[in-house]
Amino acid sequence: HGALAFTAVSFLIGDFVIGIGQSPVAWMLGAFLASSLIPPLVASESAIWQSKVPPAVQGKVFAVKMLFREILFPVGFLIAGPLADQVFEPALAVDGVLVETFGGLVGVGAGAGMGLMFVCTAFFGLIISLSGYLNPRVRDVEDDLPDYDEIRVSQVA
């Protein structure tokens, strides 16, 4: 529950505050709020992995887990730049198509498109994080998946 909840709250209060903020102080506050939740989030997630994966293969499993996590960063960077420059920023320019809808929330003009991108990230991150609660295999992984020491004890007996 810690991993799902901390992820949801981090997106909600961090990315949302950055998105609607229109000053460096607001952006710093949002970044601080989001970043302050990362240590308990990682601790919760790491506790699950370390208790479920046998120590003999943890290095291999964690390396593959990190590979899949890290390989997506460049993809995100390649998508975010053009999306900001060619979709969101023009849509929230002074005469943009999204000014009526989102201008009051994120502002209008330079930087407002990036603000809307952060708001979208907050919304979708929150929805994806909370959707883990709808899937019992994700929600109950700590209870349903046996710890590696329980597996070893049952094999010996």
C-alpha cells in the first residue's frame, strides 16, 4: 500500500503544484513535495522486492527491474520535448485552442503549456497509481506472494 499511496500522493501534490504554479517559489515547493515522498515510496517498493526475491538471484532480478525502469527515461525525453514545443505551448499561447479550457488553471503564454503537461502527468500518474488498488494481484502482492524464506522452509519440510 505504501508504494501505491506514496506514488499517487507524490504525483498529486508534486506535479500538480508544479503545473499550476507560476513562480519559481511554487515550482520549488512542488518539487520539494514530490521529492520528499520518493524515499518512503522506494523503501516500500524495495521491501516488497527484497522479501519476495531469493537473495541468490536478487542482483539479477534488480538489474533487470532497473533496466526496464531506466530504459523509459530517454523515450520520455524524446516525446516530451516535441509535445511541449509543438502541441502544449501553442495550445496555451495567447490565442491558443486550450486557453478557454485550461488558461485559468495554468496561465497563458510562455511556459503555460509545460504547466499543463505537469497537470496531465499529475492526473494520469494519480489514476495509474490508484488503479493498482483495483487490481487484487497488485493490491495484495505482499499477502498473496510468499516470502522467499517461506518457500525455502516449505521445500525443506
